[in-house]
Amino acid sequence: MGLVDMDSMAAAIGVSVPVLRFLICFVATIPVSFLWRLVPSRLGKHIYSAASGAFLSYLSFGFSSNLHFLVPMMIGYASMAIYRPKCGIITFSLGFAYLIGCHVYYMSGDAWKEGGIDATGALMVLVLKVISCAINYNDGMLEEEGLREAQKKNRLIQMPSPIEYFGYCLCCGSHFAGPVYEMKDYLEWTEGKGIWAIEKRRWPSPYGATIRALLQAAICMALYLYLVPHFPLTRFTDPVYQEWGFWKRLGYQYMSGFTARWKYYFIWSISEASIIISGLGFSGWTDSSPPKPKWDRAKNVDILGVELAKSAVQIPLVWNIQVSTWLRHYVYERLVKSGKKAGFFQLLATQTVSAVWHGLYPGYIIFFVQSALMIAGSRVVYRWQRAIPPKMDIPRKMTVLANFLYTVLVLNYSSVGFMVLSLHETITAYGSVYYVGTVVPVSVILLGHVVPAKPAKARKEE
């Protein structure tokens, strides 16, 4: 396709040429993932996974992108080969250091805001993959006794071969935007083992689930293109915005966050379609009769779950699901000492890692600190809800409604920082609504210490 054609196509849909090139390559992961099924041998599948991912990266971001990907991949593999007892922490530290360096050098957040694109988004996914692979190989040295279920399930006894490792890292279905998955799952999928073993049942057809994901992607993109001209992020520093009343400004913050989310819903729906059609998205069978196939491994977002979340605690379970799972297994749970319960420190540390993973913009840091406060406050409200006796139905329902409204308020207020990124714009937007999304969770957390709650116990009838 000629440059002139790319220019005209990009202008027609209102994006830059680099973004259009990325979108074409991104959508191309669907047919490329389908063709994986036709590759005849295990070795061929590993080679195809690595080559197709590298080739699409080259078309989308240029040759330098694959050089960037090679650095954390080599860090992870070298650490596993040279010093297994500490390969997890070495890969974690050096992998994140390199990612942060790329974030700082490319200032990718500014590029994305201005319609640009670079390879740091794909690099973010890759870093999580190489870290989990190294940690699981590290866990393979440990005795099963005392390990968590996720550690037992994902640990690697043997070191993967170079071609297996490269195939896992660059497999095109998840290379650009996730979802993140485990090396052990990739190997079993490629080798036809585990739930992918063909014994009494044939592999389930992926086409219905793929079409559903594609229809979802089309609806999400249509909504995003309709809403985004009405709620530009530049409005937060516009003098007109400052002239509005409190409730109108707060409503605009809600609509800005609501609009931005549909872009992510679109991206993850395309990734979901790509993973499903390859077969990797298969996650087992339902208990119904007859059993139906499940495709949860490819699911990265539950749209209704996000928009109608009754509690902020539910958000990590329905938004960027696979990254949230990664953070829980490789950060949150590993910060909890044996026999102890997780507290606010583990939550804040996990959210900080997530912020750094996204980039060193003040807006990211503020958003994820806000997220920790939001979740902690929601837990307090939930404890109050449980303290209400079961017979008091109306007060319980009122508490559930309060937690829902609390989540809507704080989530959309906090997400402004994630969208605008700069400290000045974040503080300006927060200040325009008198920092209500910060004051409310902090007040709820403090009130939770003053008004502690214990779960209500049903009284026995005498």
C-alpha cells in the first residue's frame, strides 16, 4: 500500500499514519493466529509464533522494535541459564529498569495523547511475560509444600528451549496488547497437552466466540468515535470548563472516563478474538449438560462488570484482567509473609508497580495511588454492609448503593490523571471539583477506624 493511500485512509478515519499502520497489523493478528492452527509440527508452531510476532512488529513499529524486545528477552533467558536461584528477582529488576528507560526516552504517554504510537506498549506486555517465566522457573526449584496454588500450577521444572521461549514471548496474538499468559499454558497449547489434549473430545470450534468478540470490538469502536469529539481531554484546561458549576464539571469527568474506556474495550476485544481463534483462549468446559467450551483465558475485560461495579474491589477482577492477575500472583501475594494477612502496604506497593509499568508520568502515579485509596475505602464500606443484620434489608441495600456510587465517583475522578498524565492538568482537573475523589476515600478510611464493623451474626430463634 502506497504512502498516499495510507495518508488518505488515515485522514478518512481521523488517525495518524503510524496509528493506522499499527491498527492494520493489530487486526492482522486474527488471520495470522488462525493460520497457526495449520502449522504441522511443534517446532514449526514455535518458529511461526516467534517469526509472525517479529514480522508484524517490524511492519508496525520498524526494525528497532525487535531490538528493544530482544533486550528483556535476553535478560530473562540469561538469568535463568546462569543463576536460577535468583533469576526471578534479577529479571524483575533489570526488565523493569529497561522498560522505564524506554518510557523515559520515548515519552510514549505524550505520543499516545497526540495520536502517535511506538513499541513501548508491546514492550510492556513482553516484560511481564519474561518476568513470570523467570519467576516460575525459580519456583521450580522449590518444594510444592508451602507454595500457593498459582505457583504449583505455573512453576517450570525444566528450562524452556530458546525457540520455545522466543515463541512464547513474541506469539503475535497477545504480543501487541496482551493478554498476558503463562509459559506453561503456551507449552501445553503448542504441544496439545493439558486441556488442549485431543482424546475423547475434539477441540471446540472457536468461530462463534471469535465473531462475538469482533462484534463487541465494532460496537466499542463506534461508541468511542461517536463520543470522543464531544469530550476532548483538552477541555480540562479550557477557561470554559472553569466557568461551569461543580456538578457539570464532575459530570464531564465521568463522561471523559466513560469515553476513554471504550478505546481500551476495542483493543482488548480484538486481542480476545485473536487469542480465541488460535485456540489458546480455550480454558476448559462448563459443568452444564451438554458441556460448553469456555474462552476465559482470552478475556481481558468485562465491560458491564466495569461500568456497573458494585464495589471498587471488583475493578481489578474485570478491568485488564490478565495484568491484574499477574500483579496479584507476582507482586501482591509475594509481599505477604507466611501466616500474615495482606494490608494497605501490599495494596499500595502493587498499585505502585502498576503505575511504574505504565510509565513515569505524574498522572499514572497519582491514579494508582488513588486506586489504592479507592479500594481501601470500598473495603470499609463493604465491612459496614456486612455488619448490618440480614433482616435489615433496606439499610443493606442502601449500603450497596452507597458503595456503587462511591466507586463511580472515585473511579472516574481518578481516571482523569491516567488520561491527561501531566501534573498540572491532573491537579487542575482534581482541584476543579475540590478534590472530592480524594477527600471521600480518605474520610471513609479514617471513619473506618473510628466506627469499626464486625459481620452481623444471625440470632438463633429461641
